[in-house]
Amino acid sequence: MAAFREAVRAWAGGGPEAPARELAERLGVRVAVLLEGPSDLAAVDALAALRGRDPAAEGVCVLSMGGAMNVGRFARLLGPTGLGLRLTGLCDERERPYYTRGLQRAGAAEHGFFVCAADLEDELIRALGPPRVVELVRAEGDHRALRTFLNQPAQQGRTEQRQLRRFLGTTSGRKIHYGRVLVEALDPDRVPAPLDALFASL
């Protein structure tokens, strides 16, 4: 499936269509899960592992698009006007207009996409609760960095939820790392609704 993902990205960047189409047929790809970025991908991969799911074996390609504004391009290539895959995925509330326009132009259904209130990290922090997230940050060796961050004037007056969400995005790679860490810490019955609904749709 990794080869198919790379072929799709190359196609989206102006490369040839044939490699992606050939791999889709050979691998039996039937669904494309469109995610905004690599931190979402890390979270989805982690939950799949926890639930004993193998998306690739199920004909499901989980794909990071490199930003919400790319949804129209990927929907056009992979959806009804392209490879004919069923499209689903996650989107942030503020990015929803991009998804609505992009999916409509590609002739794809919008109802297969599940909306996070702010973003997936926000949903995960809410599901775990800020005190548990702070425990996880400490266990991952980032407590000093968090303490320094919280002492910044810009963080004063913000809720703990917003502070933690902002902290996860301050260093390159941190959101990706905690996408996995936060999901692995979830109780099975506390998976955020958009993420749980995505898996139910598969």
C-alpha cells in the first residue's frame, strides 16, 4: 500500500496516472481515507493497531494529503471521476468549506467525512482530559518543555485544553508523535466520535 500512496502523491504532483491505477487494481484498493496531515495518519494507524485492523489488507488506503486545501485534487483523482474509490476521512471544522467545495467538484459524497471540533488533537485531549495528557507528556520526557511553554505570556489566560493543543504543534514532529501516544492511551470506550465513526464506516 505504501507504493500506492507514493504513486498517488506523484500523480497529484503532476506525474503519470498509470502507476496509481495499476497498483489500485493489483492491491484491490476500494477505499481511500483522506487525512489532512501526518499527525492524523499517526493517530489512525495507532487506532487500527489497537483494534487489530489491517487497513491495507482490507483494501483501504490511509493517505495524508499535506493540507486541507488539497482535498479537491485528491478527491478528483481517487473518487468518482478518477479511480472510483469510496472516499472517507477526517476534517477540521474550520477546514470544512474546503472539503465541501472540493468534494462537490469531484462528484464525491461529503457525508463520508467526519468533522473534528477544532482538530483531531483537540478531540484526543478532550477524550483523555488535560491531567492525563500532562501525565503522558511527562512520561514522554517533554515536561520541562511544557513547563517552559506554559510560562510564556501568550499562554496566560488560555484554558488548559487550548494550551496543550498549542503545545503539541510547537515543535516539528511533536504532533505526529503524540498522535500515536494519545490514541494508545485512550480507553476503548472513549475514542473521539469522529475517529470512532471513521472506523465504523470502514
